[in-house]
Amino acid sequence: MLHRSEDVGNYASDQGDGSRVGYIFARRPTSRAMLSRARPVSFGGRHDVRVVEVEDLIGLKVQAVANDPRRAHADIQRLLGSQPGLDLERVREYFRLFDREDELNRLLRELDSKQ
């Protein structure tokens, strides 16, 4: 186990391959809504795993930054720039939850300046 809290758990494989998995313990309405939107993805035709939408993944990363400000915003910025038609209002709500909307505005301005 890498980290466990009331809301999330992060675990590393004991096979030495560097694999990690994160779990959300969905107790709050936002988490439950996130999981209700998750879609099954097949891995090698053998295992189906429900995967959250990009907007919700960004929300999880915003929470990670809020919990540990040393985390970089690079993943969030890559996700923001990689998905045409992204639901920015949902993304904005996640930033608002953690009182970080100014950070989203800055990331979006940086993306606009690169295009």
C-alpha cells in the first residue's frame, strides 16, 4: 500500500513491475457521480475495468494537487489539451471544489498561448 485515506487508496504491485492502481471509496455525491459515468474498458480482451472520463480524471488530479501542493500540474495541462470537446464546466467545478479556479484559468491561458 502506498497511501490509504478515508476517500482513496493507492497500491503498488508486489510483482516488482512498477504497476500501481488507485481506488476511490465513493462516499460523496461527486465521487458517486464520477463512478456512475465510468465506462468499461477491455485490457487484452481478458479484463474489463471501469475507467473514469477525462474530466473526472482531471478532478482527481486537482484533488491530488490540493492534498499535496508539490504535485505538478503537467498531467492536468496535458489532459486539458488532449481532448477536443472537453466539458470545461465540469472541470471548472472540480477546481472550484478546492478553491483553485484561478489555477485552471492560468492553465487554460498557457494552453491558448501554445496554440
